[in-house]
Amino acid sequence: MSHPKGMPPRQEGLQVDISKAETIVCENCGNASFIQAYFLKRISAVMSPTGKEAIVPMQVFSCGNCGTIPQNMLEQSGVGQESKIQ
């Protein structure tokens, strides 16, 4: 079986001790719980592969306490500095 370039082979039965994994916390307030949120991107008919306008949801997580979205998620979603869910 071939593996995607740069990806290590999958190890069957590998056990991960999740208690040793890093807990991600809010950059703004230090809270450790997040809620699902979505940015909606409008794709014009000119850019759409179907030739029709489309709305594409982009899932992110926002802090359950202050609403801040982690900066790396903002960068990956192409949203810029919109860091609060209103």
C-alpha cells in the first residue's frame, strides 16, 4: 500500500495516551473549552467549478468564554483579523 508523500505509514493498533497531549487554551483569556462556529464564504459563479454561486461553510472553534477564534484558524480560513463571533 502506498502512502501520501511525506506521510509516515499508519501504525495499526497504535495506542495514544490522550492525557499526555497538550491542552489548547484561548490565546486571549486562557479558557480551555471551545465551541464550534462557522465562517460562511461566498464563491462567485465565475470562480465556482459548477458555474453557480455557492456558499461554503468553514468550521472553526471559538472560545466558549470570550468568543476569540485562535489566530491559526483565522489564517487557515482566509478570514484575516475577524476574531470575535458577534
